[in-house]
Amino acid sequence: MRRSALRPRTGHGLVLALFVLVIMTTALGLLALSMTMGELEVRREVRTVNLIALSDAAMAETLAHLAVDEDFEGVEERPFGEGVISSEVTALGTHTVQVVANATYAGQERAMRGEVLLTLSGPVVIDWERVGSVVVSD
């Protein structure tokens, strides 16, 4: 018999296989975590974009009504697309009003406030800002 055939097995192959398995499992776990975080970020962005679009729609509808009727008081809360919109108009002066346009989408809220000058040719937004913040909880 040859001596090399009787050599005891040391188990290095098994240790190496376990090491590779641990590395692969860790890599797959990190990839899954990265994909989950990306999906959450996409959901946040979708909510933010929808809230901005809805508040813009509420402001646009209010301005359209003000072009026809300077005494318009605002849009009653109502469904619009996948959200809810409303607005309030408050007189600031003789021909100046403040419009607060509100939007709700997926349980989150956002508002836009604008100062509007009522002219013979229609309402003119002279100043506006987005107010409030979106708190996203997944």
C-alpha cells in the first residue's frame, strides 16, 4: 500500500465550504436590505410627488374660481384622484387674498399658501410657499 492513500482527512474542504456559505448568505442579506430600502425611498417619493400635485391642483382650482368670482371662499374638501383636496380663501386687503390649498394622500398632508392679487385680467399669484411637512411612516 502507498502511504499517501492512508493520509488522514483534515476537513479543510468542509471549513472552506462553510466559509463560502456564510459569505454568500451575508451578501444576499445585504442585497435584500438594499432593495427594501430602495423600495421605501420610492414609496416616499411617490407620496411626496402626489402631495405636491394635489396641492397644486387645489390651488389651480381655487385660482380658476377666483377668476370668475372674487368672493369665492375656497374649495370644499373632496376626493380628487387618489387623494383629497380643499382650499380656503382669506381677504388680506381690497384686492388681495390669501389662498391655503390643502392636500391629503396616503394618510399624509401638505399645504401651499399663496398671496393672490385680484386684477381685472384675473388672479395673479404674487407670493407662495409650501407649508407643513410630510411625515412618512412605513
